[in-house]
Amino acid sequence: MANKDIDLKKIKELIDIMKQNGLEVIEIKQGDDEIYLKRSLPQPVSAPIITSLPMMKHDMVPSSVQATNGATNQAAPVDDNLIPIKSPLVGTFYAKPSPDSDPFVETGSSVDPQTVVCIIEAMKVMNEIKAETSGTIVEAFVTDGQAVEFGQVLFKVKPD
């Protein structure tokens, strides 16, 4: 029994040496005896990998997006008086509070600064996005479930 206590004490000392020196593996051989200790080090938290979306041909891009990308669109005149509601973070855009609910807002909806216009999910957290302006929603630039970037225009509002 005394031998086991000595062996456990030595193993604990080896573990302490591993921790103090940042060692992952230690192997000791002495005659027929062999000790192999391996510990896992805490893994650093890595940032999520963001990949770009594949390029779309010009004729595949919706006309509302073409107009915002510098292409001219005769059917939709540009109104410089419109106020953009932009995404304050990167995440997934949700137009409705739940799949079977009505959207927070639609084209033609009146909003005030406290009106929730959508939810953006980021890292499993649902963030309510408010209009922060008064007026009428005249255009939506994203669809339900779409990935959005920081600063991306979500809606345009015609001020009251």
C-alpha cells in the first residue's frame, strides 16, 4: 500500500511540473516501469470564419440591389430624402418574431423611433432593431433569413 501512495505522489508531482512548464505530454521510462501522461490544453476561442458569397451575374441581382450598387434604374427614381435603417451588427436578419407571426414591418408601415423593425441574430442572441426615426417604410432591402453585414441598409424610410 505504501508503494501506491509514493507512486501517486510522484505522478501528482509530474502533473504539477507539466502545468508549471506548459507541457502537454511527459513520458518517463525506467527499467520495466513506464509513465505516460498527456493533458489537453485549453483551446483558444477562434473567431467565426466568414466567407464571401458567390458573385451574381448582373441579370440575377434584384433591381433594388442594382440601384444601390451604382447601376441606374429608370423605373425607381432615387429619393435623397429617404432615411436608411442600417444593420448595427453582423448576423442573420429575421423580419418576424417567429415563423408563424406577421412581419414587424412591411412596405407602407408607419414607424416611430421605438418601433421594432426586425431581429438580427448574432451568436445565438436575438437583437431587436428599432427604427430610430419616424416615417413610412418605403423599401426593404433584405429578406427573412438573409445574412447581413454591419452597416448594410435594411430598410429606407420616408420621414414624416
